[in-house]
Amino acid sequence: MSQELPFEPYPFLADPHKQTIISSMCNIIFEPQSVQKLVPLPDGDKISLEVTTPAGWKAGDLTAFFVHGLCGSHRSPNLVRMAKKLEPLGIRTVRYNMRGCGSGRGHARRTYHCGRSEDIFECLKVLKKELPDSPIILIGFSLGGNAVLKLTGELGGVGKHFLEGVIAVSPPVEVYSSVQMLGDPANRMYEKYFYKRLREEVLYRHKKFKDLPRVNLPKDLKIYEFDQLYTAPMAGFSSAIDYYNKCSASHVVADIAIPCKILLAEDDPIISAGSLDRYALPSNISVFKTKKGGHMGYLGNSEDNKGFYWLDSVLADWIVAFASRGSV
């Protein structure tokens, strides 16, 4: 059962495509100062984390761990804004780069995909080993939202030893459904953008790592075709459908045993807001829906009336509530 969350977009930005596009482009905030941390993975690749530590932060204080979406990085607007917003609140932020993304470019010969939850877990284990008494909140956006839900579902009761809570914004928990929505002619601009970026990443990686086989990707493919031709075989799946099925968080969301909040917009052009409706979820999981918002847009008066980004204020409130155990 989901709950409706009131959100009113700015009238001139009520269209979901305007919400989606402008929120992803409108970023005039400079990145906060951060220190790169490279985390080795069992297969030899490395994950790059960008860690921003506020003045006065100490062991035992809160960390917010952010995971970006498809073709994003630690420089994604929502990650940068949240790091800037939480810094004055005394909350350390870790901006995670999926394999080869952002400051991790050139550190991974294997591709990232929507199901690599084990990579996130390797990073969490390192952070908890270093500072076992510092609580961590895990937050994922879009593709990253699916990954964090998948991870916490897979961990089940073990999750409480690593995390205080998890938040997912616009997660494609049924991956094939989202790929189909991306393939809709009305969403062609998104699909073209994502494929262009994905193709660039593939070509760079195969040029950087000489042991990788030569690859020839057409300049214009649908995401399903790209996953069938490249993602699935490179990641060890038998087909794109096999990849989507095994990596969709919907299969394990009900196993999440820590406080969890999921935010979906009913007018999201590429994520179905009804993707979790048929699942019986435990009381520690709260699914919130807004009528408007597009895909991770939510451009409207903030909850604290201090800005353009309603989503940022909501997330900050949820993070603080989790930390104080005032969640769900």
C-alpha cells in the first residue's frame, strides 16, 4: 500500500518532461570539496568514492551514501546538491561512482549495470570496518535506486549491521518495464541520450584496456538492443531478458529488513509508479507517490521554503529522521 505525498510543481514546469529535463540540467552549484577513496573489488576493478567531511565531523557521526543513476557519476546534479545541503548539517557524504564513472574513469575494465549491488556492499564493508560506530544511510537515484533496494533486499536481516536505513528515488525495480517505457517514441530523446553516453563509455573502456575484445556498436541502438548485444554477454547473462529478470529489485524488496522509503511520481515518463503495487511489503517499507514530478524532477517550493528543489528538502528530512530512529 502506497501513501500519497503532496507535491505541487511550479505551474510553468508542470509537464513531466520539463521536470525531468530541467532538473537534470539545472545545476549551478559547485561541487563540494571531497577526497577520493578507491575501493578495490575482488575481480581487480576499483570503485571511486568522493567523500565530503564537514568540519567537526567525528567517528560516530552520520554518513549519507549516495548512488547515481544511468550515465551519471558523483558529479550528477542531485548528488552534488545533496552533498552541499547536508554538509552544513554536519553529515558526511559519500558519492559513489559506479564502475568506470566519474573519478573512477579508467579504474574498471568491467562494465557497470543496474544489478551490481555487490559493488556497493564492498564499499559499505570498507566504511564500516574503518568507522564501525558511524551510522550510514544509503540513498539511490533511478538506476542507483534499484541497486540499493536490491542490495538491502539481498542482505535481509544482515542489513541492520551496515545501515540505518535506505531511500530510493524513482527506482526502476522492474527493469524490463522501464526499458520498454524508454523505447516508447515519446521518450526517444531519453533513449538516444542514454545510448550515446553508454556507447562513449564502452568505446573508451575498450580503448583503455587492450585485453578487451574489439567492439563495434552501431551509432543508433535502442537500449534493449544495446543490452542484448553488449551488457548481457559482457556481464555474464544469457540475454537481455535474463539480465533484467535477475537484476530487478522487485524480487527482493519484500526482504528488506531495515527502515526503507521509496519515492515515485505517477507522471514519471520512464518509471512505472505502479511497479510495486502487487507486492506485499512489510511495515518497515514506506512507498510514497506524488501526482507530479517527472523522473527525479520535483521542481517546486521546497518543504523548508528555502529553495527550488522540493526533493532535496524531503530527502534531508528523511535522512535526519532515519539517523534519529524516527523513521517510518
